[in-house]
Amino acid sequence: MNELKLSRRRFIGTTTGAALALPLARHLQASPATTSISLPLDSPIAIASGNGLEAVELAVSQMLEGNDPLDAAIAGVGLVEDDPDDISVGYGGLPNEDGEVELDAAVMHGPSHKAGAVASLRGYRHPAQIAKRVMVQTDHVLLVGEGAKRFAKAQGFQEENLLTEKSREIWLYWKQTHSKVDDWIPPPPETVADDVRSLVERITGTIHLGAINRTGDLSCTTTTSGLFFKIPGRVGDSPIIGAGLYVDNEVGSCGSTGRGEANLQNLCSFLGVELMRQGLAPVDAGLEVLRRVVSHTKEPRLLAEEGVPNFGLKFYLLNKKGEYAGVSMRGPSTFAVADSKGARLEDCACLFEG
Ligand code: GLY
């Protein structure tokens, strides 16, 4: 991971003190903050991680045609699941340490408050679609590994090899170079393409997409190949409801990309929605969630200088009023949005610069 020059002075320290002071439990049974919402909205809205520009455009066009926001969201991320050049999602996603592509995804439907998810799924490029089948056609929320695979087959999805030549090359280069105490010999540097060399950094990639239609129904999905070169069987936050995504149809939705372990330890997406329920604007709720992660990050190996987390983490929040935000642990960073003004990238609010 790149060395980061981060300074406490750059910390956006204007804590929403009120937000910090608000006891969450007091609000868990509170009425949703819907009193000042004026529906219908001017336009459906979709927000996503920065790799989702075409995805948000498609999601909004589907909602304009009257499709359910969850189906629109799944259609949007399907473009990225299909894209072999996005090495963090679906077909062409980077594999685990054994060279096998293992995908995680979840969907959550606001109007029914139902969810479905698959984890460690091998051989199927559209895990978000399979997650929806789990939601609709089973009494369960999460299927994993071999069971998820058998379920996908039973549902008629087409099994295929998801490892593209590009992803295999990146994985092989990682295998050849990541340790000095094995028998792999690194290739001569001049034979290695620049993108192969640079992509070997162990980062996470993912797409999250949140959607709201004109009548204020919300849904969201998150889909990923997870941490590059992960230990086989590692499951991140993306298929875990409340961690990698969450929606409450009376309040809003929140989802994430970045270090999944931080979300699993803090249930960040649930927290983001609950903070919006307390009345925080999406941007303030998202920054507050990031501050919570900072305060809970204690292991030196996860900290850069001055105690700032050394990992990336982003949240995408959308409330019932159609207000939205992308927030990032560090910046600059962008997220995708589409509404009546079209599809575009907007700047995330960032907790740290650098
Ligand atoms: N946030 C994606 C992952 O950690 O797998």
C-alpha cells in the first residue's frame, strides 16, 4: 500500500459534535424523518462508486421506464460485472491467492425490507442477480461457496471461467513476486507490462449502487471480487447486510467500497442509515461513520503516521428526500451520480487529504 502523508491537522475536525453526542439507541425506535419530504421527486436518482458512471445512467433510465429500483440497480451494476476491464467486480475480477475468482454480492429492497446475498461464489459473473434470486426464491438471506454455486446452477445461470488472461497475468506476477521465501522466480522487469506491475498492489475494488425512484422507494446492491489475492474463503463486507450495504425505505440507503474488514467490525452501512434517521444529512452521516472507523482502528499495522488509518474506505449515502453524498477516508476522490441532470462524477467529501 502506498505510503501516505497524512496529518492530524488535515483531519476535518469540525466534528458534528451533535452527531457524536446523539445516543443511537434512543433513535432506533424513533419515527422516520419523513415529515418534510416532498414526493414525487423531480427524477429518479442513482449513486454509485466511481466505476459506476454507466451503471447509474442505466439505473435511472430503467426507473424512468417504471422498473423497480432494485431491478434498476442490479441492471446498472450488471454492466460492471460484465466488464473485463474492471478487475474488481464480476467477469475479469482478480482472483484469490489460488487463482480462483470468488465473488461476493448482496441486494436490499427498501419497500419489502428484504435482502439476499451470495459469498465466495465461483463461476458465475452476475452475483447480484443471484443474490436477488436468494431474496425472492428462498427463505434465506445469504448462501455461500458450494451451496451458492449449486443454487446459481439450479436457477439456470450459466457457469463459466471468470479469470481473464489479464487477471491471470496480474495474479501470476503477484505469485512470482510477493514473497522471497518460496520457489517462484520473478520475471525480468522489462518483460512485465506497467499495468500488471501497478495492479499487483493488494487493494479492494467493488461497485455499490443506491437508487431511489420518483415515489421515494429505495434499494441498493453491492457486488465485488473482494480483496485481491485473498485467502480462499475470505468474505468481505459486500454480502453482509448492514456492513457493505443497508437500506431503510423510510430513511435512506448506504453502501460502501474499500476495506471490508473495517465495515464488518463497525456495521458501517447500518450506522450510516441510522445517523440519517437521526436527522443528519447524508454527507454528515457518512463523515461520522468514517470517524467511527478511525476511532476503532487501533492496530499499528493499519495506521499511517499520526494514527490515521492507512486504508481506503468510501460510503455512498442517499436519503428519502433524494439528497445524496459520497464520502471517503481520504481524497481527492469521486463518486457517480445520475438524476435529471444526467450522469456525472462528483467529488466525495474526504476525511483526510493525501
Ligand atoms: N469492500 C470489498 C471487500 O472488502 O471485499
